[in-house]
Amino acid sequence: MRVVRVVVLVVALVVSIVAPASAGERLPKWEPAPTGVAAQFRGLSAVSGRVAWVSGTQGTVLRTVDGGRTWKSVGPPGTETLQFRDIEAFDATHAVVLSIGPGTDSRVYRTDDGGAHWRLSFQNTDAAAFYDCLAFFDPWRGLAMSDPVDGRFRVQATFDGGRSWRPVPDSGFPPALPGEAGFAASGQCLTTAGPSDAWLATGGGATARVLHSGDGGRHWTAAATPLPSSPSAGVFAVAFRTPGQGVAIGGDYANPAAPGPAVALTRDRGRTWHTPAQYPAGYRSGLAWRGGSVLAVGPGGSDYSPDGGRHWTSFDTGSFDSVDCAGTMCWASGAGGRVARLSR
């Protein structure tokens, strides 16, 4: 689903949905890593504290290998009209990037030399399909998801690190709800944990749902979440610490100041979801685990949960679209070329 960037000026009273930091509590802090470009980076892949990749508008792909002090433009040539909404990097030299859009605009490219050369490994040919996100179980096996076609979500699978793709039979998917789709807001509407579990986040229909596969993407079941759902609302990102413990986050991008609830938690592989007593105020598009803590980002700011999503504290008011962690090293990216690294 195409996410339209909505600029909203909101003047509102601060509500106590997100608790203030307790005395002496040390909150995370973003350290800017200027990129020198103006692209909007919804795609982000953290490899380490030194290596990260970002992808975004105008066919832009950047890579840093020195902790964000310098960035190199390494995008595929001739892709200036594409929006790279998701990127998955395996190290400093190997990465896979996904462009979104109807028909042939949905593509996957792979590089094996740090972006010096790219190979087009998948190009959608179905005008009804629109690919949103991709995710990998390991450096070889991965999935890429499209909005529903003929009433069922469509997924491509790779077994060679994104060098080739083949469709997953749609008979393994439950029927999609009318209007249901994924949100290409942060590259996090599809995620994996462990060797065979995958989750797909949705909105747009009567219910915001999370679909789960326990067999590497061949068969899926759907579970309702308590998040709001509408053409502009639903689950925008889902992340799992283990195959059992996960967090879903989202809201309404057309009404980003809506108070929520925009977070749901699960401890049973996504079969059931519940809203915590406390949650971030407003729409959030990105989500990442940092050990047992959770980071959430969106146009309205960044939030931190030290206890797996049960309690949240706001720690930054700047706009980000995506967040990703490699161990305890975390990065965030967003509009206007904004990228930052979490301070230790």
C-alpha cells in the first residue's frame, strides 16, 4: 500500500499516555549522522555500530562503514524514478533492496560488492500487485510480500540470498479482508524470527491483523489486533524478540496525533494480541528490539520501552520513519535525509 506523506501541524495538550522518565533513569539518545542528501529514507538495515545501509526516494541507497561519519551513494544506476522502501543488508558488501509501486515498479536488486554493481533479481509483472516489504530468515532464505491479488496476499520466496525468487502458492493464505493491505512505511510490515517463523502486518480493512507462518512462509494464519484500522490505519511494523514474543505498532498516518492505542503485544507467536496499559501517543511506523527493550519511531518522535513494550517513555521529538538494531547498536532514518545512531 502506498503511504502518502501527510504534513500535519498539530497543537495539542500533552497527555500522559507515555510516562515521563523516572528520576535517574538514563534514556537513549540519537546522535545525528548527516548524509548530505534530502531523500526520505524508509528503508534501513543496521549491520553493526559502524556499518548501516539506508534506502529511499529517487532511487537513493547509501552505505556507511565508519559509524555514520561518511556515507557513500551506492544505488543501482537508472533507478531515479523508484522508491526503495526496504533494504536488507547481510554485511558491508552484500545487500538486497526492494522498490515499491504498481506493476513493474515493484523490484528487487542485489549487490555483492558494496553497491558497486547491482543485479535485478525480481521485477513484478502483475499490474494488480504492489510489493511492500521483504525480510530474511538467514543470509539465504527470505520473503517479499505484496498487497492482496484476487483476495489473497502474495509472497515471493528466495533460497539463494535474493538472487532469484519464486511465488509462494496463494492457497496457503487466508482470504484477505476487503481493503486489507500492507503499509510500505518502514520496511517492517514483514519480519522473521528463528529458522521458520514469519509475520505479515496489515491494515486498511475492518480489522488490523497480523498473519503468521510457522513453516517458512508456505502456510499462514491470521489474528486480529486491537490497533485501529482504516484505509490509513493499521499495523505498520511488527518485530519479534523470539518466535514467541513480539510487538506490533502503527496507528493512523493521516491523523498522526490520534492518541491510539497503537501498540499490541503477544507472547504466543502472534495467535493473540493485547494492548498494554501504557503506549506511545500517536502514530508510529518503525519498531526494533534492543535486547529486552524496544524502540519505536514515527513522524511525531521516538519512544523507549525497557520492559518489552509494557511501559513507554518518549525520548526524542524529531521525525523518523524506521529503526533497526544489530545487537545493542541501533540506527534510525527518515525524511530530509535524516539518519542517526543511538548513543551508548
